[in-house]
Amino acid sequence: MSTKRRRFTEEYKTEAVRVWRDSGRALTQVARELGLTPSALDRWAKQQRKAEQSGTTRAAMKSEREELQRLRRENETLRQERDFLRSAAAYFAKERK
């Protein structure tokens, strides 16, 4: 039995957190009504709180995190290319003598 992982839009996540905050009810009750796990709603609320504290949105934080990961991968690739070229240059410099 395989269950397909559900995906939610950023708008849905924001709205779910707003519903929970405005309702004054328990997180587990609101999550159950929305068909979510309490841990998912709690995680979204923490992410939104963190975004609000930094003066941005959850979507902006996510795009920044993705760009940072992409840049780190690119940086590692460039380091490997540089190290390879450095060792190749050293090898050919020895061979020349």
C-alpha cells in the first residue's frame, strides 16, 4: 500500500495557519477539521512565525533557501574544477622539466 504525498500551496498553508490562529481552538482540532496532521500545521505555523519575525514571507524564505542550496552546489563544482586544474597544471609543469 503506497500513499501519495500531498502537496499544498503556500497560500493554503498561510490560510490554514490564519484559521487556526483566529479560531482560538486547539491546533489538533483545527488540523483534524482541515484534514491535516497536527505536526504539519504546527510546522507551518512555526515557519510563518519565523518569516514574520524576519519581515518576509514563507515563500520568500523558501526561494532564498533554494537559491542558497543551488549556489552551494555550484560553488562545490567550481572548487572541484579548480582543484583538478591546479593538479593538472602541476603535473604538466613537472613533465616539462
